[in-house]
Amino acid sequence: MRLYHGTNVDFDKIDISKSNPWKDFGQGFYLTDIYAQALKMGQKKALIFGGSSIVQEYEFDERYLSNGFLKVLSFDKPDGNWASFIFKNRNKKFKGKQHDFDIVYGPIANDGVAYLLGRYDEGSLTIDELARMLEFKHLNRQYYFGTEKAIALLRRVK
């Protein structure tokens, strides 16, 4: 399968420690199988941090998602389990890594994530309400590679 990473700085070696630890699925390397989505992410990063929009392209053998070699978690749609998983990973009250999956993939939460997570944390939203409100308006997917074992299986092609 072809996966894309949008960035503002080109690099050859993936370094998980440079990733923000409080992202949807935790600190890791994020990709998508939707080129336009990666392009938008690269443009957003270039606008905020400078540099130029870059889309890195990788090959990944998708059989690793189901053959048992890696510990994989997938979310088909936004639901309470998905929202709860994102809440734990994005909440700065929780210290350290919140799971031990090599790869996690599923929908991307929308841009109002911090506000909605705060409302859930204070008790003004249920987990199901949070899931409904976090659902992105377009079909977007993200692939989190959170271990060196998983990253070693990515082959950059562009």
C-alpha cells in the first residue's frame, strides 16, 4: 500500500521522539493513504512553522496489518472506543505512552479536538457525544507508526 506523510521539512530518518506526544494515537509517525490529505498537512505545517510543503511517499506491505507480526489496532469509524482512545492520548494529565500498539489506524478527529476533549473532561459531554462531535466531516484516515519495529517496515519511494 502507498502511504503519505505531509511535512514542512524533508528528512531521511524517521525519529519518533520529534513527534508531539499528545496526538490522536500518541507519539509516533503519522501517515495517510490519501495524498490530498498529506498535501494539506504539509501546507498547514509550512504556514505555521515555515519551510515548504513536502509530501513524502512510502510503501508498506499491508499484510503486516493482519498477519500477527505487529500489534495493530484499527478503528473503522468514530465511536465511543475511538473517542476514549483519543482522549487518553491527547490528555496531558496522563503521563507516558498510553498503549503498546505498533500501528493504530482510523479516522482523524476534527480541528476542535482540544475544546471538545475539555468539555468531555469536565463532564459536559458523554463519550458518545464526544465521538459524534469529533467525527471529521470528510473521509480522512491516519496511520500511526509508534515503534521502531513498525517504522522499519516503511520504505520511502519519494
